[in-house]
Amino acid sequence: MKLIPFPQEEHTGIQGRLARTGKLSTTRVGAEYGQYLLGDVVLTPWQQSLRVVLVQSYSSLEDHPYRQELTPRALAAIGAQTFEVVWLEVV
């Protein structure tokens, strides 16, 4: 099973969101772009299995569906790169 990494400082927040909603979206750029496909089951660093339910690619940060929620670090990481948003659900 493929591991899907998240920044250590986001683990608690992500785990809480998954416990409340069972769903999560994550932005992937660079080497992780294109690594997650519809139907894939991936494993988080805390050993939780998630299924990829949607993947959408974007070429402009202005089009990011959750741009207002991104941290300054995430905005800088995306920059002008093509990126994708991966939607995941608890298996």
C-alpha cells in the first residue's frame, strides 16, 4: 500500500477532520503530482487507510478550491506549479 505523507504539524488536525467527517482533501505538487489515482487505497503516517475518491488537476493557484484555507507554507510550495487536489475518504 502506498504511503501518503502529510506534514507532522498537520497530523492532529487531519486526524480530527477524518474522525468528524470521514473525508479529506489534500494538495499535491512536484514529485507527488500524479502519484494518486482514483480508487487507490493509501496509508497515512499514523496507519489509517484512505481511498482516493477524486483527483482534479489545476494550473493556476487562483483556481484552487480551498485557496483561502492554505497555509503560507503551502501557498509557497505550490507557487506557479501545476498541482492537483486529491479527495480521500476513510476506508
